[in-house]
Amino acid sequence: MRCVDCTEPATHRGRCEGHHQLYERRASVRARRVRRAVLVRVFSGAARLRALVGARGGARCARCGSLVLADVVDVDHVQPLALGGEDTDTNVQPLCHGCHIDKTGEDFSG
């Protein structure tokens, strides 16, 4: 695949290294990234749960009940986003890593 701006091979989302760096420096691109980051913090149920768990220092696993420290807790979507779930406060839960692996396997099996 060739760069959209020149004939060099594309290495970064349709652009060569040089044109990708120029694209990333555009004010409009940087502003869009900042806006997206704010929207994620404000509207993401998973981000809000992570912040809450971080402020508390940990949480109880919603499946097994074990205490999980904030730096290793997994935030899980009760109904996975890939299966039509939404990123809302009522669709996220804290899980320990083992329970998260088990639940993901159950969600996406057969």
C-alpha cells in the first residue's frame, strides 16, 4: 500500500512515516484527540468505574467476591460491547483477572 500523500510505502494508517508525523502535528488532529479523551472520561462507564476503584484503592470482584487491588482490577462489561452492550454505569463491573477470563470465555463460546 502506498502513502495517500506520496509514493512511499504506507506504514501508519495509509501514510508514510514523514507524512504521518506531519498529519499528527496538525492542530485539528490534536484538538480532536483532546475532545475524544474528554468525551471518554465523561461518558464512559468503564472509565468512571476505573476512577472510582482507583480512588477507593480496590474493589470486590463481582463474581467471586475476592478483594482486588486497584492496579490489577479488570473492568468488565456485563453485556460485552461486541455483543451489543453499552458503555454505561449499569453495564460495567469490577472483576479479578481469573473471573474476567472465565466470563469472557463464557460470553464468546459457541
